[in-house]
Amino acid sequence: MEVAVLDIKGKETGRKAKLSDAVFAIEPNEHAVYLDVKQYLANQRQGTHKAKERAEITGSTRKIKKQKGTGTARAGSIKSPIFKGGGRVFGPRPRSYSFKLNKNLKRLARKSALTIKANGNAITVVEDFSFDAPKTKNYIDFLKALGIQDKKSLIVLGGSNKNVYLSSRNLKGSEVVSSSELSTYKILNAKNIVFLEGSLEGIESNLSK
């Protein structure tokens, strides 16, 4: 699969980038994608939720009424879960929501996500560039040149590019990541993906294993 390489102004350079069929043209595995996205979202959860149970409530432990003869159910401590202010039954406790997935499945999920985007013509390749200084206006002009300023986009860098990264931080609809940070969730969460030429070799090398 070949894609035209654009410059920073959105014009064709006359060159084409070849996207590996082993990464961008496989049979998508939806279950692998589901598991990888589920793991990503689970890892975002702090798991610090906590509710007090009966033994943790501050209050008297005396029996609040006699056992028999009241016409109602027997009752002991005021800390019982059936009373207002009592403990919670089986309340949430701090825990980790993370779970393990093997590397091959995660690679398959990322390749499936990239294939889905490629099939939807949502992938653009731009020649490597940088800004002289961090400036949001320059980054917005770049998005406008590609016609994606109003769409959720993901820009994938080949390596560290501090000025481009800092220029994008004020924009909620666009995210800049390096090729090593690319995840299934981020791929699917973006409407358009822009690869800098230098990022393709690293991505294909990592995912073709």
C-alpha cells in the first residue's frame, strides 16, 4: 500500500511512502482490539474507591432495643447496614484493575487498529519537520493545511521533537505521540492519524516481529 507524502503545507512532495501490508493490511482481529482497549482503560483507573463497612463505622455497639416483644425485627448495633448512617455491605475497596496481556496479542491489536484506519482512508504521511520554537499558531496552521483542524487527530513522531509536542499541548482535539507511545486506544480514538515519515520504519519494525 502506497500513500502520497505531503509537506508541512499539505502539498504533495512527489514521493510516496510504502506502508507494509504486514502492519497496515491484515485481517483485523476485533477481539484483540477489544482486549487491548479494555486493558488501556482499566490501567487509567486509580482504584482508590473506599466505603466504610460495619466494623469501620464510629458509633455505639449497645443493643438498641430489646430482642422480643416490639413487633418488629430484632436489631443489635446502630452500625447495622439497614440503618441510616450504618456501614455498607460489601462496599468498594481499594484495588488494581490492571490485567496482563501478552505482547503478541497487543501487537495484533495495534496492527488491526492501523488496518482499520488505513481501510477508512484516515492515514496521512507527512515529511519530517520541526518548528524553530514552540508556538501553537504554527501547529494550528499545520492542521489547517492538512484539513483536519476540526477533527480529532493523532500526530505520530519518529522520535523526540520537543517544539512540535509543546506546540500541541493547548489543543484538546489533537495529540502528539512518538512511535513508541502508539497504542490501540489512541489509534482508534483519533479520527485522522498523521505519520511523520521517520516514524514509519520504527512502527513497522516493532509490529512486524
